[in-house]
Amino acid sequence: MADNKFTFLNRDLSWLSFNHRVLLEAADETVPLYSRIQFLSIFSSNLDEFFRVRMPSIYAFTSINTKKTSLREEYPEDLVNKVKEMVQAQLENFGSILQQKILPSLKQNDIHLYYGDAISNEHSESIREYFLSKILSFLQPVILLEENQSKVFLENNYLYFIVQLESRPESGLPLYGLLNIPSDQLPRFTELQKINGTHFILFLDDAIRENLAEVFPGYKVIDAFSVKLTRDADLNLEDEFTGDLAEKIEKQLGKRDIGSATRFLFDGRMPESIREFIKNYFKNNCSFRFEHNYFIGITVK
């Protein structure tokens, strides 16, 4: 009798394949348009959770120098690179689906979502009014200087702008600002006035981007790049058999939003020099793992 042989798929790669299947629903034109947009959101949320929960284990176990076959089978040494390659390809697919399928389908239904295109003159004044009356009070701009380096903290899964400012005249050194995008306090989208029967929708990010000069008075704004950091949410209960387990869990849950960085999403237009600045500036409060290249370039919205 021939030996039975089974092929097992790596669970993390298998899960990423499943999430890609969710993304493909957004590309399916037989699915209602609103549902396709929801699938984009589900895919993105799933990926956030993957990097919060599963990626810390992948980093840890693939770094162990061991000859234990079972561990190495589950966590092969090249698993980090395979995950990164799959995620990068999926995010590029995400961008392609959004720009080539979702946005054109919205336009067919007389809905224009501003996405990287110039703001119409008809909307400029109303966007400025919305920014000054609703958004400005929630913004917390910070100039990224060496003296406040230890006090600036990137929150988990929170959206920011890295703002490139004109160099300091006295030194000629690059100057950058950090600006929160308060999507947890304000609506993510706002509807603008219709033009010729077409509805116009604006991201909160772009309403802020249009008015950055108001946020950094006295500085010349050169450009702004969206970023988002994901942090390790793994629970570490050293000894669950002694003490109050509920208290230990509560204590660890409180640390979930201050763990080491597991992913950094950034606007694909961001120059390499700015990425290096971010690594160096936030290395203490983000615990960037320099041995892993988990900086992922895609326009963050």
C-alpha cells in the first residue's frame, strides 16, 4: 500500500489568500456597488488585524535559530518575505480595483469621489469654510524637532500626515511636521454641493490637505504624505496560574496600543529620504525592527 501523503498550507499564507478572495469581491461587477465598497473596507480591516495579531508571532518565530522541525515547518525562515510579497501585491490590487473599477462605477452613478485629482473651483470656498468651522479645532500639528523627539508618539492604526516644510534658513536641514487626521472624531467623508447633477464626495484628509497653510502658519508647505502605523497587539501573560487573571488581562489589553510597530503604511510618493527620517525619528517609541523591511508603500486614505 502506498504511503498517504498530505500537503498542508501555511496558515498565515492561507489566511492572506482568503482575505484576497474578499478583495476580489470588490472587483466583481455582478456585486452591488455599495457592497463592493464594503468589501474594500473589510479587506483593509482584516489586514490591519493580521498585522496586529499574527505578524508579531511571525517575526518572533522566524527569528528563532532552531532545528525543531515542527516549528520550522510552521514558520519557515522566508515566511516574512513571503507575507510581505503577498501583502504588497494585494495592496497594489486594492489600488487598481479602487481606481479602475470602483471610481468609474461611481461616476456612472453620478458620484465623484475626489481621489488624487484637483479640487474644483466651485468647491474650494465651501471646503475652506468646512475646514475652519469643523476640522481645525481637532488638529494637533507638531514640528518634528530633535528636542521633542521623545514626546511624539504615533498611535496605533491612526492616520497622520507627514508634512514636508521649507528647510530652515539657518541650517538648510530638512524640516518636517506631523499632523493628526481626526477620523475618529469627524466623518471620514463629506458631501459637497452638486455640480450639473453630479454628487461630489471629499475625504477628510483632502479637506485638511487643501488648508495646510492654515495649520502651519509661518512655514511654507511643500508637500504632505499620508501614513499609518500598526502596532503589536499580542497578549503576553507570563503566568496565568497565579494572581488575578482578569487583572492581568486588563493590564495587557492596556498595552495593546503601545506595542512595537509591525507595519508602516505610507504614501507611495514619499521620497526615500523622508522614510529614513521617520525611521530614525520614531525608532524609540515605535521599536522599528530594522531587520525586517515592513515599510509598505501605497497611497493611504
